[in-house]
Amino acid sequence: MKNAGPPKTLVMGWFSFELYGATAGDLMAKDVVCEWLGAAGHHHDVAFAPPFEGGVDWRAVDPSAYTHLLFVCGPFGENEVSREFLDRFAHCHKIGVNLSMLQSLEEWNPFDLLLARDSSAGAHPDISLLCDQPQVPVVGLLLVHPQKEYKERGRHQQANEAIHRLIDANEMAVVEIDTRLDENTTALRTAAEVESLIARMDAVLTTRLHGIALAIKNGIPALAIDAILGGAKVTRQAESIGWPIHFAVETVNDQELQDALDYCLTEEARTDARKCAAGARNQLRSLREEFLAEINTGAGSPV
């Protein structure tokens, strides 16, 4: 029986089925059609399955509550899964949007309105192009492995847990960057590849000395935790280049890290990082001169 009340649409997609490979594009396309429904004056529910939250279970809702069924995004064909929900909402006006139809439309098309992404009748741009998606920070994560030279004072797990709590509390795109090159866990092969990736981050979270050094070198703010009790080379490096955003593992707290991250994502922090890099280079010029002077002192003629 059809709903006699105002129009109401159930929005479905592969995010409505547990572990059916729902992608970011699927969810962006869902946002677009939900905006369209709002513009049309249609109330709607979105059917979600774990791990997605906040919607309804299409198997548990009363089908008669809906006048329209909209399936959005992804490959779509006739199979046991599609037949199950199409039969359950057989009375609804059925709309397919942004679908790649796997069968010829002459063979099978269950929709009253089909706005296909691609089908036997033609193709259109993916509607994710219309999604007004907010941009989030892209943050590099450079964590040091436990080091035997700091066995007694090392608190690497404690430092890592603090950084991961910070990540969990913020929406950001985290890029793991391994600076080790004899065996690299992030598919980087050369020093140039490592530095090029760091240089494209908005900020860096690190327990590595070179996490600070290579970030600041490229004007990228770094939030560093020294994982060694009492401080070691991470602290000394930060101090030597004049970069203040570093913390001792034994005293740092979550609010300090949040405040530091907020600062690192500002243009002021980028300006400060560039100033620190310039100051560090000035210091290192004197090392070069000292080296060149010493290397030739007392040198005999080559044989």
C-alpha cells in the first residue's frame, strides 16, 4: 500500500549493506541527492549499515512509510541483493542516480527514473563533482621505532598513544611517512621521495628527529614529542633550530597537544617554521666553513 501522506524517500546505496565496499564517492553522491531531495521538498531517511551510523535499517523500517526509493552510486545489476530490497519497496516510485548499469537497459531496468552514470544508453559525469566537500588538514605522521640505545628511558608507546589520541579527536587526513630507507613501511624508496611527501603536508606529528628537521626545512610546522624520558635528540634538535612546538613524553597532556595542533595549522606557524629554517641554515654555514678550514689543515701533498 502506498503512503497517503506527504512524499518521503528512502535513500539507499552500497553504504546500506554491511561490508559492500562503500566508498567516499558513494557517500558524497548520497550528500548530493539528499540536497536535491531537500530542494524538492521531500523528507527522507538514509539507510545505513555498520560501520556507518545515524540512519535507518532498510530491513527494519516499515516500507509503507515511503513513497519513493532512491538508490545512489556504484555498479548496479540484477542479483539476489538488488531483488531483495526492490521487492520490499515494490510500491515505491523507484529512482536510480549515478549508477553504472551492469546490464543493457533493454534487458533490465527496474527504475521509474534512471539518471545513470553510465549505461547502454550513454554516460554522465559522476555527481560527486557536485558535492561541496569540506577540506580537512593533511597531516604527516612520522613515528620512531623503539631504539636500543634508549632502552631504559624510552617511552615510545606512551608517546605514540598521545599522538593517536590527538588524531582521534580531530578530523584530518593522516599520511604515514617512514623515513627509514633500508626497509620502508610506506613504499618510499629515496630520500627525495620522503622529503617531497613531507613538504606537501599541512603539518607533521612526529617522534623523530628528522620529522622535525625535514618538516621545518620545508616550512611545515611540526608537533614533536620526545619519547625519551628527560629528553634526548628530538628535544635538542628542536631547541637548536629554535622551534618551540616540542613536548616531553613524561609531562605532555592532551590539551597541550590540541593547542599545539591548532597553532601548527595556522599561517603564522608556517611563517615561524620558515624563519626557523632560515636561522638554522645560517648556523650551518659556519659549520661548512669550519669543516673546509680543518680538512686542509696540515694536509700533505697527495702521493
